[in-house]
Amino acid sequence: MKENDVVLRTITKIVVFILLTFGFYLFLAGHNNPGGGFIGGLVLSSAFLLMFLAFDVKQVLVSLPVDFKIMIIVGSLLSMVTAIVPMFFGKPFLYQTDAYVNVPLMGELHLTTVTLFEAGIVLSVVGVIVTVMLSISGGRS
């Protein structure tokens, strides 16, 4: 399929940007609106898979300084730590803490531990989906 893929590669560059932006939005909107780590991770991983389809897998892996297996481990550990740490302070498992912080240029910013938990889920989902797809296709994961 590597004959003349100019249209596919050009459209892929645009669509990947849209998918990455939308996936990041879904991740950030997840603790207050529909979305979150899992669906955001699926959208983000679809951007990576589209790049693998349009370009050479080895070329994409060389240009991405990411080991997707390490991403799975980091994401799982981040989610587990966020869920377990409140128990050391006498709170229940998966207890949520939030705060409002005034940032000079952005105004009032709402910070919550749910975002850390969802970040771990995003990393785990992207790592698993991309690793499985690369393993199925015979590429290096």
C-alpha cells in the first residue's frame, strides 16, 4: 500500500492533530462531563494507530520517543497510587481531594486528584491499545 500515499499522509497530519486535541479535551472534561481517561485514551490511541497506517511503522516509532510498554506501567502505577494514598490518611479508597488555586494569568483553577487518576488511565489505555496493535501487526512495540 506504499505506492503514492500523498493524499493519505496529508489528511493524516490534519486528522491526527484533531484527534489529539479532541482526546486531550475528553480527558480534561472527564471528571465533570462525559468523557474521562478511558475514552480519551481510546481517541488518543486512534491518532497513533492512524499514524502507523499512513506512515511506516518503524519511521513513526523512531520519531516518537515513547516506549508504550513503559507507558502502561507508569499509567497503572499512577492510578494505583492515586487510589491507595488516601487510605494512609484515614480516608476511603479512591477518595477525591480538590482545591481552587489562583494562577496569575489563568485566574482561578480547579485542581483535583481525579485528574491524576484519569491521567493514569489515559496512559494505560494508550499503552495497551498501541502495544496490542503493534504486536498483532508484527511491528516492534
